[in-house]
Amino acid sequence: MNKRIFFFVVLILNFAIACKQHKEEAKEEAGKFTITSPILLDTSYAKEYIAQIQSIQNVEIHAQEKGYLESILVDEGQFVHAGQLLFKIMPKLYEAELAKSRAELQTKELELQNVKTLAEKNIISKTELAIAEAKLNEAKADVMMDELHVSFTDVRAPFDGIIDRIKYKKGSLIDENMILTSISNNRDVFAYFNVTEIEYLDYKTRARNGEKNTVTLQLANGQLHKHKGTIETVESEFDNTTGNIAFRARFPNPEGLLKHGETGKVLLSVPLKNALIIPQKATYELQDLTYVYLVDKENKLHSKRVDVLQKLPNIYVINPVTLNISDKILLDGIQSAKEDDIIESTFRDPKEVITNLQLIK
């Protein structure tokens, strides 16, 4: 019986020793935790706005005369120069009218000469001379008008640009004012985007303080346009239905990458003064809410919900109501940490932590 008691006591002692060893191992593992604190820094973030891209010049090319489309001298997507011949509408009818009006002009010139001779001899009155001069001027106007009609059969580029889709083929019957194509000058482009009233007022305040009005353009594939843009104008009125006002930024486009009608995002840098910042890796999410682990004076962990104001690369800007710079937060080991754990930790300077995170590309 005594042997049984002895065996039971030994068993209890072994279990206690094992529990103590397990706690010591857990404590040793807990000693690997790193903690830090929030920090106040001046930083900035890029506010995104959906943008509609337009050429600085984009116009429709209309036929100014009716007739058969005799020649198409350009192709879709081709770069053309100002004054370059694009289309030719069959001019024969207008050339015939011009020849007729020129012949009529010659007749009026001869008639005027005869009237002048008779007027000088007082055979006819000066009134008849004035009538002959008026008829000559009318004939000259007819010639000018017919010359204009003939010139309109040549459709030329109004400026340097790129030809869009050509709507008709050679031989098509074209009516006056039909759209033949359009042309875009994409040397520079405009990006139009809408901002709220608050954002507009903040922008104007920053502009008065001398901050730059440069912006970045993000393309539809996520890449950034290699040339910075400049905010040039703001429309005069807010849209009553949306409460927004339109901004216009100009972007250089020397490579011709940007096209009229394209979309993208304008990225406007917004400065943040004395922002409360923590590393993203010091947080975890639960039911779409963001939490950190606070470390109290006894090194015990307590979860704390924080309000994220801005998400920046590798860091969060936190509402100071939910956290302050005197707090100690768990930096590493979030996944293995639990509420009310008592840990051993090493403190890292928050400035060093944030600096290292901002160097990560």
C-alpha cells in the first residue's frame, strides 16, 4: 500500500515539473516579442480621383460640300500636319459653276468699258455707269463664292493631330455637313476630375500657402504616367446634384500614349501634419474592424480597437482618439498573441521602425 502511495506522489511531482518546464518554455518563447509605440509625423497620402482624359484639341471633320468622295488621302490613326489634304470630294460641278461665273465676269468687265466710253461722251447718264459697276461687283462676288465652293471640295486638317476612324469609303455619296472623321491633338491632354466642396476648400488653402499644384496620373493598368501634370483650372460652379466641382489638369504626352476618351485616376498629394502613425503589421482585423495589442505595465496584452484614418504603404494613420503616443503596442508576433498573455519583450524606437518601413518599396 505504501508503494502505491509512493508511486502516486512521484507521478504528481513529475507532472508538476513538466508543467513548470512548459511554462518556462512558453516564457522563453514569449521573450521574442517586440513592442513599439505610435509616433507623430508629418506625412502625405495620394487621394485618388476618377479622371476622364481629353485631347487639348479634338474636333470633327465635316464635309462642307456634297458630292462623291473622290479620294481618301490618309489612313486611320495617321499623324497629319495642319493644312494637309485629307479628303477630296468630286469638284467638277463646282468647277463648272466657277468657269461660268468667270465668263460672266469677263462679260461684265467688257460691258463696263463700253458704258464708260458712252458716259464720257455724255451719251448715257452716270446712273447707267453706276449700274454697270454694280453688276461687275456682283459678278466678282459670284466668282469668289464659286472659288470658295471649289476649295471646299478639298478637306484639310485644321491642326497637327491624329486621324480617328474614317466613316465613309471612296465613292460614297457625301452630303453637306456629314462627319468624315475626327482629329485629335494629343501633344498634351486634359484630365477632368471631380472633388467635394471640403476637398476644394482644403486645396485652395494649400494653394494659398504656396504648395505645388502638381498631380500624378495612374493609367487603367495601374501604371503611372511618366510625366507629372499641373492643375490649371477649376470650374465656376458646384454641381447641385453631387456637391462636386470639376478640376482640370494638363499632362504632357510627348510619346502619344494617352488618347482622347481614355480613363484613369488623378493622384493628388494631400499633406498630413502631426499624423499619428503605426505600422500596419502591428494590427490585425476582426469582423472588418482593426485592432492592436496594448502592452500594460505588467507586460500583459489587451486588444484595442483603433480607427484607421488613412492607409499608406506599410503604415496606418490612426485617429488619436483611439490611440496615443504613450501607448506600447505589440509589433511582432501578432498571430501567436492572445488576450491577457504576459510577455517578455524588447522595445524598438518607433522612428526607427517607421523609417525602415518607408524604405521598403
